[in-house]
Amino acid sequence: MKSKPMLTAADVKQILQAAEVHALANQWAVSIAVVDDGGHLLGMVRLDGAPPSSAKMAPAKAHTSAMGKRESAGFETMINGGRYAFLSAPGLEGLLEGGVPVIAEGHVVGAVGVSGVKSTEDVEIAKAGIAALGL
């Protein structure tokens, strides 16, 4: 049997706090979600002024990133490149940029999804949260 690292509740809080600090420093109203390696929601925050739709989109982007074991932007690029059939992929809804995997010791242990501003800014916030773990 193999062992692998996993996100703890303390890790989730640390990611959310760092991502929130980064978003607030830039005056970005977003929703931030953290999921485990199976795409299950571990924690989320919707900042004041964030669009209601962002509360659905952030966890969906995180879920897609965790399940796909890559940034969700890859799926958006694939679809924009003409592979429209991928829109019917079962269980994947957040096929937009803004989901970033959390990788520890070579394993995808979860993902962070952000929604509410430009997709590149969503990614910036997610990566700021992940960076707090010092991986």
C-alpha cells in the first residue's frame, strides 16, 4: 500500500487566508474554494461584493482542476481549440481558467478555484493561496 500527503483543515485555512489577503490587497471581490484530491469542497469564502455566480463557479473550477490533475485553463484551451465534445465530459463543470491544483510530493492533493475577476487574476489569487503552504 502506498501513502500520500493530504490537505489538513489547517492547510485549507492557510490557503483561504493567504488568497483572501491577496484578493483584498488588489481590491478584487471574489469567491475562493479549496477542494481535496477527489474534488470535494473543504472550505470556501465569498468576499463582500463578489458576484453570486462566483460562489458556484469557484468550487466548480477547483473540482475540475483536482479531477483533471491540472489547471482548469487547459480544458478551456482545449474547448476553444475546437474540441467541443469535451463540454460533455461527465462530472466536470468548471471548464474555465481559475482552478489550480495543489501539488505536494508529486501528488495532486487538492485544488483551489477562484472566480469573480479576470481569469488571469483568479489564477493569481489561487496561486497566492497555494504559495502560503510553502510547497
